[in-house]
Amino acid sequence: MKNRNKQDLEKLPPFVKYFKIPYSEEAKDIFGREVYVFEKIDGSLSQVRRTENAVLGGSRSNYITGSTKRPLWAPKFLKWMHSNHSLYNLPPGMIIFGEWLDPVTIDYETEFLDKFYFIDLAIVDENGNPNFYDYNEALGYIDKWGIKSIEILNPICKSFLDRNKIEDIVLNIPSYLRSSKINEDTGLVEVGEMEGVVLKNYHLQEFAKFLNPKYSEIRNQEKTLEARYITEMRTNKAKRRLRDSGNLDFNLDELVQEIIKDINEETGIAFEPAAVKGVLRIHNYNH
């Protein structure tokens, strides 16, 4: 791919974000319907977009092709993208969304890192929004276009499920990306747990996530709102989002605002900055 100058970058189409997937409690129509169930990947949300003249790479928040504000994983991702000439087979207006798996909060096996894991194929509609293809249909197009060197994780199942069945899947089916290990203290074998699952109903274009309580950003057992929602997992993911936006040297105030925004979008609850700072300092989450 040729280097792009400032004038070229100004001609880029508006960036299309992958929407924030809500918790299953907030997705009212997800249960009682047939859904795909996928292991949730704790990677860096990324995308490859085809325009008339180029293939563009992006993070969760903006283009990283031609940008000086890049997340730490961007060089490896762009090297993979630039060397993958099959991506030029992607028709204009199409976006492949994926997770670039880099070691951040989950201890995935080394052999699975620094790879692009396919999560969805979308076409940009006339309003600039992504319309997602059914997963099997998307894989058919990927094969038809000859797209290479992307990792495909098959769904765990496609079925009508209720909350109890989903919880059983999360707690009892081992992760594909994490191997079982022997606990050095107890000598017992610990199965590689899934962080959670993502449920997808492509007919309704409605997705939801259900997390293993161990990895949830919410601690439902806590009595105060601060302890329930301002957690280490949420803080770590807020840090990742800031870094993925290219803000590698964010300060405490920026981290606090990102956490406040995340909680408000998820629950409608508005925390004061002082309350968030207090929790971060007490638990040393901001380091």
C-alpha cells in the first residue's frame, strides 16, 4: 500500500464504529430467539475497510492508516494488513471487523497472539451505519472473495437459549484460546476459562454479551453503586480504549472521564469525578 499524504487522508469516508455490545440484561429481545453463541475475545477491536482505491485499517475509534496517533498494537496489525494482498478482493463499502489479539488482560496462549480474529462482516448503508451479514453468509463471502490469513472461530452453538443455559456454557465449556494449566500451589488442573460469550441475532441485528462473573465489569454482590460499577476490570478496559484511540499518555482525569462515560452508556448512572477518583485511589486501580 502506498503512503498516504494529508490530502488523501482528508478524503477518507466517515469512520464507521462497531457498536458497543450491551449486557444481556439490557438486550430485551435476545432470549427466546435463535442466536449464535461465540466465545468473547478480549482483544483490540479492529477493522479492515475497502474503499474504491485503498484498504484502510482502523481501531475501535478511528482509522489508524496514515495516523500518527496509533495504539501500541497498530504496527503489527498494519504489517499484517499491508502484506495481505487478498484484502484487496474485499468489495468497496465492505468492512471486516475483528479482534487483534494482543496480551493485555487475559492470559491467552502465545500461539494465538498477534493475529486477526474475524468477528463480523458489514456493508455500510446510505446513512453510514454498518449492516451485519449473517455469520455463515459472511464466511461464504470471505471464501468466495479469497480472503486469506484471518482467524475464524466457529460458534459454540446456534440455538434457542435462556439465561440458565448461557450461564452453563460460560462456566462449564473451556476456552478455545486458553489452555488448561496446573496450579503450582494446589497441584490441581485449572481449565482455561472463557471470559464470556457474545450472543448474536442477525435477523434483528441485536447482539449481547454474558460474562463469567470473574471477568465482569459489574460486581452485583456489592452494596454500593461505586463498588458495583467502578471495578478493576472496567478500569483496565477503559485504559485499553484510551490507548486504542492513540492516547498513550492519558492522565487520571482522562481515565476518570472514560470510566464515567462507559458506566453512563451502559446503565444511565452518572457518577461524579470525585467518586470515581476515590475508588481508583483506594484500590490503586489507576496504576
